Amino acid sequence: MNRKRPAFSPAQPRYRLHAAVSLAALALGLFSSTGIAMDQERRVEDSAQQGLAVTIYNQDLALIKDQRQVTLEHGENRLAWRQVSAHIRPETALLTSVSEDVGLTLLEQNFDYDLLTPQSLLKKYVGRKVEVVRTNDAGERTTESATLLAVNDGPVLRYADRIETQVVGHLAFPDVPDDLRDEPTLVLHLRASEAGERDLQLSYLTSGLSWKADYVADLSQDERTMDLSGWVTLTNASGIALRQAQIQLVAGEVNQVSNEHPMPLMRSKMAMAAAAPMPEEEALAEYHLYTLPRQTDILNQQTKQVALLSASQIPVTKELVVRGQPYAYQSKTGDGWSKLAVESLLKFVNRDGSLGIPLPKGVIRVYTKDSQGHAQFIGEDGIDHTPKNETVALKLGESFDVTARRKQTAFKKLSGSSAYNYAYEASFEMELKNAKPTPAKVRVIETLPGDWDILKESQPHTKEASNLASWVVEVPADGGTTLSWRTQVRF
């Protein structure tokens, strides 16, 4: 059902503070209120919704702000606020009056999530009378009263003259117990100082809603630039449909007190949204907030994708990297060669002019075109939350044509008899080969433990960090080269 509603701003809580009512009292409501019967409740359906805003965080957490028009009576009111998330954290709920000064006093709240099912109905009728209805071959119906004694592995029924453990026919119940609901409902028992229609907003935290970012990069054939598009995948397993909701996404790790919220298994279907316009991005405390440009529907048990960003002609560089291990500098490793992986990296800077917006954590998948112009997948890598002007390095895989192997050519212990005065000297050779018809540059990175010095080397190194030495080695086309070095390490 399509409903027109006024534009709803996520930043709207400019409400008068004295109208806010904290709903923390009795928030663990596993029981129903005993004061007013359900037939005296006023059902507040989502058809009364005036606006819906949802802020989704990274860690299975969302803030729902649900604004509805409610008719209040003077004095006590019992509102059954239906279509709330099945994973609501009721202790976080907050009720506010949006537009007018309304004296509201919360007396009690209960979150009723004991839902009406055949099994739950049976359990509620243990110890009570039910009717057993039977129909014979001629179509004649008969009924017989029985008391439901137990339902553990099936119903146990006491008739006037016997006890039976199987039902021949079917059971009929006189009514639905007050503490069973057809859907999760937050029941608000409150007192209003005056009667009338009011716009109230219920805000609460919930699990069951999540988002993640995915990126697709199209690498140019000369491997100098790429086009990048980003998608946000929204997943709704909250138990309710979110219709015409203003969606905001928070990138960053928000601290929460550890609390387990089990997630149900779900099937999802994919809905693709238009790629433009792009979301608006802004800083929010120590995080980044992305506001989707249009209201959208996210149905329960649905996965939807919406466009996050689109950038073209981003400068990139490709790099081949070989990484060594520190253990070879403090023990003899043998006389043989050991093969090392030659990683293929793609680097770019998140810089204004080509990109320049904070990138949420996600996976970047890289494609390039072959000689016939067909797109081919060449690798993927995950990125963390990346602010502006940071360098992103994607590991696409390992080189097929450029190979590396290393061996320890000498090792000796110089000194040491305790855990704090060992000294070793070790020598190495690395052989790099290139089967490509063009030259290749390989960056060799060695991790050295303790205090170290390079005593001799076939070409100068760069000290990248206190424990890192690197060499950039030119490897000729259809050829190879050897890098050698001798080190001394002290602990």
C-alpha cells in the first residue's frame, strides 16, 4: 500500500524536551499488564505512520525513528504500537511528542513477543477446557469437551471418562489468550493531560538490520587508471517491513556493551536500485554518516542494493611485492631454495579530484578487459574504513610470470647465552625471474627482528620502518637477476 507522507528529516529531533518520555521502566516485559484488558487497547498500526527514519550501523545495530498519528484520551491510555522490530531492545525506547506540548506520563510498557502460533496457543491452554471436534464419513460434526493436560511431545487430553494422547479430529478454542499477539507489539500504558490527535515518535535500537559496502573497479588496459563504483547492500531481518524509510548509514565502530542478539536464518531476494543520485556524506562524531538521497522500501527478509559512489579515471599504480620472514635471521634454515609468492598489488590514493570521500569498509572487486574487449575478473581484496587522502593497496593475487626464490647462504651465532644478548649473522640470495616480454620491477620487503644492520648488499636498501628493509629490483624481460645481502641482528 502506497501512503503519501510529509518529508521526514532524520535530524528532526528538535522536539520539546519536556515531551520526551523514557521507556526504560519495565522494559524487559515478558508479561502483560493486568490493569486494562486487550479489548480496551487502542491499536496503533503502521497505517498511521507519518514518517520513518532508520540509521543503520556496521555491527548488526540500527536506530528506528517511527512517527505515527495517535488519538489520545484524557487520562489513561493503553496503546498497542504494532509492527515494531522483532529484535527491538525495549530498554532503549524513547517516546516523544513531535509538534505540540503534551503532558505525557508513562505508567508501564510491555514488549509482547510471545506470538500466536498453534504451538503457543496449545501451551497457553494447558489446564483449561478445549473442544474436540470430529466429523464422521457422513459429514456430521460432534464436539466433546476435554481438559488439556500437557503439550510436551503432543497433546494430552482428559475427557470425562478417559485420558487420550492423540487427537482424533481437531481442537477448537473459545478465544485467544490476552498475552498472545499475532506480531511483536510494544504496549504503552500512559496518562495524557488532554485528549486529541497527536504526532508521537517512537525511537528504539534494534538488531536485525545491517549494511555493507561493495565496490567494483574497472581497470584500464594500460593499467594507469580505473573507474570505481560503490554499492551499499542493505539487509532486513528485523521482522517488519520498512516502507518509505529515510535511510542513513554510519561507517565506523560504535562501542556497545556486549550483549548477544541471535539472528534468525533468512532467505533474501535482491532488489537493484538506481545508481544516481549519490548519498550525501558528512562527519558524525568519530564516524561518517551517509544519507541515501531518496526514501526507499526494505521489506522483511529482503536484501537491497543502492548506489554509494561513482568515480572515473582514478590514477592507479601496479606493484609486484615479495615478502620475507624474520625467523630466517635467527636460525639456520638449510641449504635449499624456498619459493616465495610474488604478490600483485593495485594502489590508489583516496584523493579529491578523482574520489575524495571517506570509503566505508568493504570488498573491492577488480575487472579489466581482454584483447577482445571482454571484462575479466582479476582479483578482489577487502579494505578497512578509509578516510580521505589515504593510500589503498589491494592484493589482487600472485604473479604467474614473475617468480622468486630465496636461500640462506651463510649463518653463524656471534654471541649470546641468555634471552637478551644473542647476536647472529646471516647471508641470503634471492633469485628473481621474469617470463614477460617487458621488464618488471619487484619490491622485496624483508622483516628483520631486533636491532639489525645490513653489512653488505648487491644494491642499496631502503629502511621503511624499524623492522623493515626493502629493495626495488629491476628484472629484465625474459630474464632474471639476483639480489644478495648479509645482515647482523642483535637481541
